[in-house]
Amino acid sequence: MSKSSSLIELIDQELVTKTGFFLNPKTGSVWELSIQDGELILKVPRYIFQISPSSKSIFRPVNTLINLEIEFEKSNMFDFLHMHIYAKGIKRATFFLV
């Protein structure tokens, strides 16, 4: 993995908790997060890229021109994992682990 000074390392167990299929209920789009060769890989419709943590809950794409911020948040009420996507000029998109 190409490391940047702004990226941190998480143990495998912390990465595994963020894997699975995430659904955007507004669009019906499903994004898949998986671990391949120790790296967190995000598969979106028609594109696959690696993401790396800049904190325990914030991730950014690496080795790509995609400019997103991905935030993972646990719901307090039911302990469900949410994935929020932030991109310049668009409203936050929230995905739910399914």
C-alpha cells in the first residue's frame, strides 16, 4: 500500500468490522467492502478502489483521483454500522450494512 503521512494503520480485526455490503436506501445502490491482501477494497458500480484510514472511523481512497471521505458510524440504538460518503458539492450519502 502506498502510505501517506496522513494515513494510519488499523489492525485486521478493526478492518474486518467494516466489511460487507452497504445499501444506499435512497438510490438502491449497493457498495461492497472487502479485504484483499490486507487492504480494504471498495467495490462500487463500475469501479473498484482501495481505501485507507486517516482515523479509526474516517477513510479516504488511495492511488486514485477519486476525492471522497468515507466515515463509519455505529448507530447507538441498535449498534448497526452506517457508512457516510462525503464528496465535494454533494449532500452526504448514507449507506446501511445489510
